[in-house]
Amino acid sequence: MYNGRTGNAKSIMSLLTLGAKHGNTMELVIDGLDEAKAMIEMKQVISEQIQLNI
């Protein structure tokens, strides 16, 4: 969630249309039968991206 808008992490276009910029804060809301697995995977993706951008 960013600025009151939501996107679906299954679609990069959905996330890009939120308009968040570098340095903005987003809230992740993960819900569903595989939410624990999805949370682990999202943490890994975010961590890898942070390392690449440093």
C-alpha cells in the first residue's frame, strides 16, 4: 500500500502504477493460504534489491 492505494505484487505494473519513488515508504499486506511463504520470499527480494542498490 502506498498513499492509500494498493497494488498486487504478482504484477510489477500494478506496483509501478502506485507512483512510489526511491526513499518512499510502502506497507506490505500479505494475505492468503501461502502468506507465510510469500512473506519470506518478499523479504528476500527486497533484501536483494537493497544490496544491489548500495
